[in-house]
Amino acid sequence: MLKNLNVALYVCGSISNYKSLSLLRLLKKNGANVKVIMTKNAQMFVSALAFQTLSKNKVYTELTQEFTPEEINHIEIGQWADLSIIAPASANFIAKMANGIADDAASSTLLATKGKKIIVPAMNDNMWFNPATVRNIKQLKKDGNIVISPDSGELAEGYSGKGRMPEPEAILEFIIGNKNNHKLNGKHFVVTAGGTREPIDPVRYITNKSSGKMGYAIARSLIKQGCDVTLISAPTSLEIPKAVKYVPVQSSSDMEKAVLNHFKKADGLIMSAAVSDFKVAKVANQKIKKTSSDDFELHLIKTHDILKEVAKIKQNHQITVGFAAETENLIDNASKKLRTKKLDLLIANDVSREDVGFNSDFNQVTVINDDNTKIAIQKSTKEEIADQIVQIICKKINK
């Protein structure tokens, strides 16, 4: 399945290094040619000799090391590799990759590599959820790298948490699947993001706390699966993902027009934007001035329900996914929204919590299917949750 694939296996310092030996055996068993690059700290856990014995190749550990006098090894390996796997990837090495640091054999070789890179983090849960690591992982994904989320379970410290290196068999399965196909290759998805702005007068508006992070993460995840993505976004401070067709909007009315226009030719819609439920009945032409009165009233009216309008034009081949941001009765309210708007999937999240939801880099959601089955996704970064949501969509489309 991996016959004649040239794989560079990078091993960083971690108690999970023994799993890298098993991964190496599996790669070889499936036909891959493997060269191993180890950091100095990695050699404190497992010797280079063990990897050399199994790979049948010399292990690269020092920049001064030479296989032949004619070759500059970190350049040669970078050009040779069809695929680079960093397993385990320590927090330190992840930080180096994200910031382009090349101060040893492993980091220099990886910086000289143009091919696909798969990163398999392994560390303590506190290190994994540290804002610095979250930023670094986010940057690596933006740069086009693929990150396999660590498992939850017993850590080296003796308690359970998120940070375990996945089992070698699971890593191999991911590699084979990723090599063979993009599950949504050629599909066109419309994704909405951000919080709409409903004008009051020329300088004021009504909005909400949505940052757009979840929608942008979903757009990036779809792109990794080979999708063409139209991102319809209310104003955010986020960097526009590469390779999307970007459609900026302001109000709920703007978003409705854009969604209905682009959805007609799409295979699916993921409505992750926080669309205002109300707007001002009559927008003032000039800035509203203060008066002597302590009271001021705005007459609000309902905005159009975009998903209900989408349901009217939806074709059998199209899939629609909604989001329900609730502060109470999460599952009941979300299930009702799923039914009334004829959705295929609904992502329910509790936005009353300060540690997840609006503006946070983390989320915790429940995915409700149109057959009322539910999938609980535990607290993770929005990038990780986006990947899991997209995998659920893949399974639904490919049934």
C-alpha cells in the first residue's frame, strides 16, 4: 500500500518513542523506504542503533554527519522524502517548526523539505493546551501541514488527559488513507462565519460575540480534504484561509443573498456564522444624537431565517449543516432547530461557558444527525473539532 514511498521519520524526545519503532516496522512492512532522523533528546529514550537496525539505513542525528562526501545530508533527505512524519512531535519541536528554527539535524532537514508533512504530537495535556502550543499548531496547519490530534488516556505522569501519541496502527491507517485520496475531492462547500452587523445609524450597529474562528477552521479542514470552498464571512480579525473563494458581507441580509446565490451550485452548506436574529426596523440616515431624556428605544424586527430559505431550494444531492449556539436546554433546542430547518447535521454548542465557544480557541460540541443520533466531541481546539466535523460529513456523504 506504501510500495516504494520514500518516508522520512522524525523522532523527537518523548517517552512514547517506543511507539515510533513499531510505526517504523509497519511502514516497512507496507512497502515504504524509511530514513530516520532523531533529535538529541530522542536518543535519551531509544538508541539510534535500534532505528538503524529496523530501517536498514543509517540514522541521521548530527548536521556534521555525512553518508557520502558528495551529499549535504539535510538537503539530500529533504529532496528524497515523498512524505515526512514527525512522530512523536514534542512541544519544543513543534515550536521550532512553526517558527522556522533550524538549529539541529532534524529541524534543518525538515526546513529543507518541500513534500507533505504529517505531525503526530505527544506531550503532557498542560503543554498541549498551552496557548503557545495552540498558536503553533494553528500556524503549522495554515502552512499546509497535517496534524494528527493526540489521544486522550493515561499519561506518563500517571493521570488521564489529552496528549498521548496515537497507536502506530492508527497512524498507519491515517497515512494510507491520506495518501490514497481526499475524501471530498472535487466537492464544493459554502461555509459561513463570523457575526453579522445590523446597522442602527451610520456609525453604530448590533452584533454578537462570534469571532469566526470555528467557521474559518472548518473552511481550512475542507480544503485539506480536496474541497472547493466559498467562505462567506461577516467582519472578523482573522487571516483569510488560502485557497478559499472569499465573500465578505456585513448584515444578515447581505449574508442571505450571498448564501442563496452560492448554495445553488454547491454540494453543501455549513452555516457556522452567528446571524443576528433581529435588526433595526428603520435605520437612521444620520448619527443619532443624545437627548435630555435618559431613555432611548429601538424598534427591532426579526431578520429572515436563512436556513429556512435554503431548505426551500435544497436538492437531494446537497447537504446542509447548521450550528446552534445556546445558553440553556442545549440538546432540546438544537434538536428542534434540526427538524424545523430540515438539516442533515446540527452542531450544538453551549456559548454560556467562558472556556469554550465565542472568541475562545476551544470548543465542545454535540453533533446531532437527522436520525437523532448524537456524537459528543469533547473539549478540543476549534481546529481539531473542525477536522472531526468534516470527517462526520465525509462519512455521511460517502454512505
